[in-house]
Amino acid sequence: MSIPQINGVSVNPQANVYFDGKCVSHSITFADGTKKSVGVILPATLTFNTGAPEIMECVAGSCEYKLAGSNAWVKSSTGEKFSVPGNTSFEIRVTEPYHYICHFG
């Protein structure tokens, strides 16, 4: 599988660093104002809160995730996506670096 390339964007060179460096991302903005982030999560189990709905797209690696209110862990691998509603949370469990694109909105 080829790694997706994102063209025609502006990139915020200041990294977003969460959980003592276990998650690092960069915000990107498209010409139409659409915002996404690209990043990596290192091995850990973390809980993220959402404002807007999000779609997590796996670029490399894999993870397991559990949406708020669920007891089921679901695997997501390279080339797969999962959706998270807005104003909620999800847990993510990573055993290898998980490279992602987060689509907002």
C-alpha cells in the first residue's frame, strides 16, 4: 500500500504534543479551510476527548479503540478508518507506532 500524500495545505510547524509525548501531531489546513491533523501515537493506552466528530484514518501500524459507553475493543489497521462522535471520548490502545490522519467535522 502506498503512503498517502497530502498536497496543497498549510502546516503548523508547532507540534501538538499530548500525554508526555506519546501522541504528537501537526495541524494542517486545506485551501477551503478544512482542518485535519496528522500524527503518530506511540505504544500506550490513552483516552481522548472529542469536541467535533472525528474520523481516525490509519496510515501505518494498527490500534485497538473503544468508544465511550462501549465495552468492546475494535482493531483498526493500515488503510482502515473509525468514526468518533463529537462531545464524547474514546480509548486507544497501541502496541506499535500508529500513524494517523484525523479528519474533523
